[in-house]
Amino acid sequence: MPTTLPEPDADERAHSRELAALIRNEIAANGPMPFSRYMMLCLYAPGLGYYSAGRAKFGAAGDFVTAPELGALYARTLAGAFAPSLRELGDDTDFLELGGGSGAFAVDALREFAALGALPNRYLILEPSADLRARQRERIVRELPQDVAARVAWLDRPPEQPWRGVLFANEVVDALPTTRFTLREGEVFEEHVDVDGEHFVRVDRPADALVAGAVRHVERALGRTFEDGYRSEILPQLPYWLQAIAATLERGAMLFVDYGYPRAEFYLPERRDGTLVCHYRHRAHADPLHWPGLTDITAFVDFTALAESGVGAGFEFVGYAPQGQFLLASGLLDLAQADDEVERVRRTAEVKRLTLPGEMGERFQAIAFSRGLDDVLAGLRMFDLSRRL
């Protein structure tokens, strides 16, 4: 258990204990819980999960900082990159953001769309958290003109009717409940969570056919087998998830930005305990069993698997590149200019955070797909590194 993390206050401890009790009860009823189920409850259990409860998640007051929280440049650059596609699609187009965070991206993107004359008919936010949805709505109403804010609507589930437009997800795939696997005597085991006295513990059980098949697929793609004791993450549900969110997008584009690696780097032999990472008050740690409900739990993204899923869902592959190169090729530096010296210095610092290799520039990757569009995200294609996938 981490010992250098700040201690939660009494209310936070009570909140975590309530979620822990829910998890304990389910384990008592059904036996050890797959880690993916544990992660799902920790993040999304109604009223108790990390993203479902009321504490601030993003920015200085939260546990981590995302690109939209640094300032407006990230959203403005992407809005400019998407504008040609929205114009090509014509009237009655939608922009769908998966997981709206604090609402910062929506506000800045809509301002830029308006300035460019490329406002979508609707700006949709698929947000499962009632708390975050309320925060987003308050910010959008407060900061945008009424006619622009009126274009924003929230969804409980992916669109069920055919639609045209753009789907965007920033740091969403890393938060999908992940399966953890390991190998014993050549056989695939799945990591579970059990109870030992007062504590949660991780235990391994033989994997079912879906998980074992997904691991064997990765081994075949890598051209090698995993050694006994090797442990990592995999998302066997990723193709089904992507199909579910994008099946009704009849014409348009999808962009996913997240931290991760191509498959060959994700499953390096020396990365023997996977990529799982937790965040609590701007500190990273490796114990997902510590204070459930108060800690963000994520895993890096296998971008090769994401590419396979997008193409498998019937989309054309557009390109794959590090975030820094993509943003620079999409006009980031032009937007960083400012007459005011203080603002110019602030924007320069923002550019560095977004693009430098030691910051977000290479750790974050961008991947895009399209259906029925002629010109999509030219800046991404300019630095396409899909040969690495």
C-alpha cells in the first residue's frame, strides 16, 4: 500500500469504505471478482465510483491535468483541424465528445468553431457521470453565448439513429475497465480481486475463452509467447466497445488521443507488470486496491488494438502520430501568438507541455479513422507513423 500519499479526510474515507463494502458484498456473493469488474466499480459505480462522485478530478484541485485543462490551445487546434471535415459534411452535422471532463474542451472548441464559421448543428457529450454532467452544463452556460450553448446536448448512450459528423475522445480508452492477465506453465490466467480479512488482494484464476483467445492473438501478432509470470493488460472488449459507440456514424471521422504504445512496445519483455497506473492528488502510484473510489485507475492504450478495432468496425484508417507532431502540423504555433507579453509567455508554456517529448508530446498518441470523407486531419497524415503499429 502506498505510504507517501496524502491522507483522505473523514468524509472521503467514509465514501471509500462505502464503495469497498459494495465490492466486498459482491465478492461474498459471487466469489473473486475479475479485475476489470473491480476497476469498473471503482470508477463508475453510481454515486460511489471515482467519476461518479462529487470531488474535483481535473486540474490543480483534482488528481491529474488533461490537455484541455492547460488552456485553450489544445481545443482550438483540434477545432481548426476538424473544421474542413465539418464543412464538407454540410448542414445537420454533429460533434460527439466522449467523456466531457470539466467542460473545458467543449467551451474552447465551440468558441473556435464559431470563429471559423464551422459550428456543428449539435455538440453532443456522452457523459455517464451525473456529477460531471452538471459541472459541464454549468460551465458551458456560464462561459458561452446563449445561442452557442443551446447547441450542446448530453447523451446517456451512443446515438441510436444514423448521424454524420465527428467523434472525439481524449483520455477515454485508458479508462475502459481493463483485463489483467498472466501466464502460468504456458496457460493464460486472469487477475481477480478477492478479500483477505480486512484487505482486498489480487489472485489469479484460469482465463475464460475470450480472454485466453485475446492473449493468444497478441502472441501471434508479436511472433513470440509470453514467459511465465509475465503480467499485463488487454481489452478483449475493445472491438465491441468501438462498434457500439460508432456503429451509427454513417459519414464522418473519429479521433482518439490517449497515452499508450504500439503493440510491440506495449508488450515489451521487460514490461513484466503491465502499464497500470493510479492517480491521487497529482501523485502516481501502482496500487489500485488503495482507497477505492478516491483513486483514478488507468492503463496505457495498445494503439495497434485500437487500429484493428477501428478498421474492423468498417472505418478507413486515417493516420497515427505522436500528439506533439500532430498538433504542430495542425497549426498550434499560429494560435500561440499573442500581443500581450504575459499571455504570450503563458501560451509558450502551454505549447511546451503539449508538444515536448518529456511532457505530453510523445507520451500521448493520436489515431484517426473516417468513413465517406475526402479530406480528414491533414496534420495527422503529415506525420503518420502507422508503420509502427
